[in-house]
Amino acid sequence: MLLASVTMTVAGSTLLKLGSRSVNFEGALWGIALGYISSPVLLAGFASYAVGAFLWVYCLSKFDLSYVTFVSSFQYILLLAVSILVFHEQISLMKWAGCVVILIGVYMWLKG
């Protein structure tokens, strides 16, 4: 369930990023809000986040908060992969190093 929560959060972020390209952020707040609710990709992103949040709460009821929080930090690694594969972003060496530190930290936490 925890992996599903992390996956839904990553999917939500990805869909919101994709959907944000279709919304015109110029003009009145009402127009922007209408752009949000008329974008199927944005609505799917919000729905993914909602499912992820419900799964997160379920995981919190079953596991320690410290465990859930540390394992969920794996989403940063998944988001890095999405950034490269979907959005073709360039990732600096420092960001790669940070990801390695996160993975080492999660591993140490789970083994500790």
C-alpha cells in the first residue's frame, strides 16, 4: 500500500505538470479556475493525489510514522526518473549525488 501511495503521488505530480501546459494563467482567477476544471489531465492529477492521500492515511494507521515518511522519500527518486524520461530535464551531478544520499538513507533506516 505504501508503494501504491508513493506511485499515485508521483503520477499526480506528473499529470499536474502535463496538465499545467494547457491552462492559461493570464487573466482573471475565474478563467484560471475554469481552465483547471476543464482539463482532464489536471483532474486526473488531482484524483491521483487524492487516491495517494487516502492510501497514505491507511499506511499511517498500519505503520510507524517514521517508517512511512522515510519509505515515501523514495518518491524523489521516481520523480527524478519522470523528470528525465517524460520531461527531458537535465539533472546536475549535485542532484544525482543527493538522490544517492536519499537512497542510502532509506536503506540505512530500513536496516536500522
